Amino acid sequence: MLAVLKVVRAVAVVVTRFYITACTALLLLLPLVARSAILPEDRADLLYHSYDGGGVTIEGPSILVRKQVGDSFSVSGNYYVDSVTSASIDVITTASPYNEERTEYSASMDYLRDNVTISTAYTQSEENDFKAKSLHLGISQEIFGGLTTVTLGYSRGWDTVGRLGDPAFAEDVDRENYRISVSQILTKNLLMELGVETITDEGFLNNPYRQVRYLSTSPRGYDYEEEVYPNTRTSNSLALRAKYYLPYRAALHGEYRFFTDTWGIDANTFEIGYTHPFRDNWIFDFKVRSYKQNSADFYNDLFPFQGAQNFLARDKELSTFSSLSIGFGVSYEVNKKFLNFIDRGSINFSINNIQFDYDDFRDVRVSATPGTEPLYSFDANVIQLFVSLWY
Amino acid sequence: MNRLISLLVISAGLIASGCSDIEPWVKPYERDRLADPIMSFSRDPVSSSYLHHVYQAREGARGAEGGQGGGCGCN
């Protein structure tokens, strides 16, 4: 297993080093091997989402509308809201429970010309202490008679981090994403996709409210100080996914992703799923996803003393942990035209249960000798209910 | 490095010249199963984009999720 991980890591590093060069070369050459492509379908989705777990509830709508304009353009707009009520373990041990709302708007445009699809998108999100803007560019091309699709992408993001109660606090983060994916028809029943993405961040990368704890002579045995992160981070991800059409009308899918970053985090994600249509109108989905990561180099649940090192983190997202998600979804399709301008629609429900188990993040709500508190774990339910219309 | 760049350029040249004449081994008329919506990696973009957001906000890993990507714009 270790040898496999080393090989995967080596492949990820080699691919990352050279795929920016590859992107440039392919951008120049793709039009020479052009075949066929189509624009995305015209559809509208109205989604209600809900996350409930670990003392946090987040819910809200997401509305996505896409429409073709003329023969060559397709435009889309997305409105998304997270309404957050948080009394998570981080909040109740070092701060006060809070409510907040995050609103996100996106607009995108796809342009199809001579079998090349060029995509652009702009996203803006805002909450009372965090603003984010990002611009996305992509180019996609089918080659080898439509057996292979190559997609290149680049994103640039600009965030502004604030801190409630401190109007003078405003820090910037700049982000860049480079993506390349190749999807391949292997047989008349099997599709595969390989994706690689490099992300770089620069700026204020820690959470302005989170704190780390260190051993002290106080009555409880420890105290808190502000966390300090490096102000740069670069990560590489490599994902391989496959979808297989079974001898009867049903599909299996599998996915593996390897992740590594300059903070010392390595992560592995595995997912398998099964899609089963039933009669003409129903589709059932089942999936299991396993995720495991090791901690960042500068993470510690309990530092030996104040200012023990130059970078300090106790965010559980940077700790060593694993999670297991089990998901179920059902979709009911209405084929008849129930309005003049609507061709068909579907009603969809899905639930995912995620169990998080932390290996070096302790539950300090329990009084015990510092460093011997029970390890923290929690589970969350993620529910989606949405209606889709095609027109 | 130079060897890999040379390899890339040669491969790209082959793609641009001879390989574009490769006969697709799965003919267009044999792709009806692949065109079935159940074979889509992201059948409902609004839903998969939301789930990526859920995971990104709680995990150290990010990227290569498929779809447009670009981060979750959250802290």
C-alpha cells in the first residue's frame, strides 16, 4: 500500500510539474484534431439543502438556471445561500454560538465553435466577515472521433477576510487553480476520467477566530493563544474515476483521489456507487465514500508551551482524521409536458450521513488531565431536496 | 525535464498529424449506453457542486472533484 502511495505521489508530482507546459501545447494543438461537441442542456434546478451535525446547522436554497442563446452560446446563473447556526465544538470552547448568512452569485457562459467549447464563469460570495470573488476559464475539446475529451481550466480568486467586532481587520487571500482532465470512452460500457488540479493560495489563510491551546499553570492546565498559519499553500490533487454500464440498465461508479500539499497534509478519498433505474420514472442512487488524511506539520492538539513554534494550528480540519459517508438518493422523472414550454421534469431527494472520527483532536468539553480528554467524533446528515425542469 | 518536454511535443505532434485518423474503436452508434443519463459523472450539477462544497469546508483536501471546480469561496 505504501509503495502504491509513493508511486501515486511521484506521478502526481511529475504530472503537476509538466502539465502547465502540456496545457500550453494542447491549447495550440487541439483545434487541429477537432471533432464534435455540444452545449449543456437547457435546465433549471431549485434545490433546498440542509447540513446538520456537530452542533452546526446550515441550510438554504440554490437556484441554477441554464439557457442556450443562439446556436453557439449557453448562459447560466446560480444563486446560493448558506444560513448558518453554529455551536460547533470550536465555537463553544473558545467563542460564542453565532448565526450568519453566506450568499453566493455565479454567472457563466459557454461558447461552442468548431467543436471547441470555451467556458467562462464569475462567482461572488459574501458573508459578514468574508468576501470572495473568483473568475474561471476553461476550454474543452473532443478528439479521436469523440472517444477522448480534454478539458483545461484556470481559476483566479480574490478573498477578503474580516473579523467581527474589529472593523480595522481586513486581510487578503489570492488563489489560483490549474486543472486538466481527460475523459476517455474505453468500451461501449466503460467511461474513465483522469483529473489533476493544482491550487495555490497566498495571504491570510487561517481562521481569524480559531485558537490553539498550550499547557500552562492555569487551574484547568492549559490556555489558548491565536493560531498562526503560513501565508502560502500549494496543493496537488490527482483523481481517477470510472463509470461502468452493467449488463442490465444500471451503472457502477468508482473514484480514487490522492491529495498532497505543502503543509504536509496527504489525503486519500475512495468512493463507489451504484445507480439503479426502476421502471420508467425512478432512479435510485447508493454510494459509499471514505476519506482519510494526516495532519498538517504545524498542527497540534496541545502545544507544550505558549509560542512553541512559528506556525500553530488546532483546526480539526488540519488534524489526522477519517470520515465515512453513506449516501442514498431517489429521483422521480415526469416525462410529459405539463406546461407548454417545459419538456420534462424531475423531483429528487438525497441524504448523506457522514461520520467524522478525529485521531488527534480531543473533546475539551470533558474535564480531564490535558491531553487525555476523549478523542472527538461526530456525525452529520446532509439532505438535498430539488426539482429540475428541462425546457 | 527536457526529455519529458520533447516527449510531450512529439506526442502532441503525433496527435495533430497521424493520430487524428485513428478509427474510433467504439463507433458512434455503439454509444447509446454511454449517452444514458445514468452514465453521467455529474447528472445533477447543482447537487454535486453543493456536496463538493460540504466536503471542501470540512476536509484538508481540495481539487480535482470534476466539473468546473474553482474552490468553495468559504472559510
